[in-house]
Amino acid sequence: MAEKLVVGYIGLGLMGKSMARNILRAGFPLVVHNRSRAAVQELVAEGATAAYSPAEVAAQAEVVFTNLPDSPDVEQVVLGQHGIIESAHSGLIYIDNSTIKPALARKIANVLGEKGVACLDAPVSGGDIGARDGTLTIMVGGPAESLERARPILQAIGKTITHVGESGTGQIAKAANQIMVAAQMVAMGELLIFAKKAGADPQKIVEAIKAGAAQCWSLDVKPPRLFAGNRNPGFKAYMQAKDLAIIMDTAREYGIPLPSAAVDLQLFNAMLQMGMSNLDNSAVIGVIEALANAKLID
């Protein structure tokens, strides 16, 4: 029988709670912590054990996951007071499902590595649907042998698990992913409003083009929700903006010109200013609607 490692999960938000639940359902003993306790109690009712700090999670677990909003949150939970580092022990595997700066992923790997902890930066793609269904794409940076030990756990949350390279490369892969995702969301908003204002039925336009060279996940999944008037997340717009800001910071660090991503960041920042920060990233169409003075749905 496969080894059932004790797993800790910190960060039970829109995606994290579903991912932790899938780990629990796969039979792994699970210790959970979250700043808001309602999600903790929900998983405790399903068989998890509650913890009251990241240090308490790390003390009980052999593998600890985090899934947090941004780089400062991860740094605090891992390296701050009552953080994972306070209970770090040799043989512990730390896996971060957050999307953060590659430089921070490397810093954490170096600091925890001094305590015998193996670190995997393992951001995910696939949104709330993929989190619920356990079909996420997982991009992993860090030691290959630690990935193999943790692979049975990761298989409970993801369908595609790719070892990209050394620490930080998982985050570089996620940044590359988010460049494409943002571009698709903006392009989709543009093509839908273009079709509507130019006098064609946007739904028929999508049907006409999605089996050709324009085919992509975004065009397959998002238009039915938009046509139904549903702009709820999914993946929240403010998180998409945050990811694009990480991308631009990293691009400046390495002297990489990203003109399209820079414009996409402006459009997502405009969303935030227009009060749409908690809507789905596909709701960037709202910015295009305002600029074009046209609505997708009359």
C-alpha cells in the first residue's frame, strides 16, 4: 500500500479549500489552517484536524502546502512569527500552490533548505472548476526526488504535473501561463464586442471560430458564462492583476520587453478602478464595453 503522508494545508480560499478537500478524500491525514475559521471547521467536519498557526501545521505534517494570495502573505506564513520555519524539521516537504515572485520562491527554498526542508514551488492553473474536479495543471520547481515523494498527493489535485526545473521555475512557468491567460481574456472581450458592435451575433461568431486556429481553453469555457450574464469568479480579476504585476516586476528584473502584457495589466487595473475586482478575469470585457460604449448583452 502506498505511503499515506500526513499533509498540512494552509490557505483555504476559493481554490485552496477544494484542493485540500480532494487531498482528504484521497485518504491522506490532513491538518488545516486558515485565517478565516469557517473553512477550517467545514473541513474538520469532513475529517481534517484543525491547527491554529502555520507552525502548528508544520509540527504535525510531513508535507505542508500553502495557497495564499500574494508574495508577502507567503513570506509571512513561511518565514514570519509563528510561521512554518518555527517548526521546520528535516525531511519536511514544503509545497507552495500560490502564485508569487520567482525570486521569493528561491529565497524560501534557500532559507528552509538550511533546516533540511525540501521546497517545491508548485503553482496551479485551471481555476475553481479544476480545483473542485481535481484536474488542475501543476507546474513544479524544486528537487525531482521530493516531487516524486509528493506526487501521490499532487495527483489528488491535478491532472497534469510537470517538473519544470530547479526552485523558482514553477513560478516562471505560472507567469508564462498568466501572460497567455490575460491575453486570451482581453482578446476574447475584444472579439465579442467587435462582433456585437459590427452587427453580428457574438454567440454565432464564437461557434464559427472556436474550432479553428482561434481555439483555446478560454474560448471553450468562458463565453457561455458571459452570454448567460454570469461574471462571477472563476479566477478573480484582482488576482489576475496581481499576477500581471509579478510578471512585469520579473520582466524588469531581467530586462525583458513585454508590451502586450503591459497593456493587459493596464486593462485589468482599470477593472479594479471600475469596482470589478472580485469579478471573473473574463469580466475584463466590461472595460472593453465601456471603451466601445457597447454591451455584450442588451
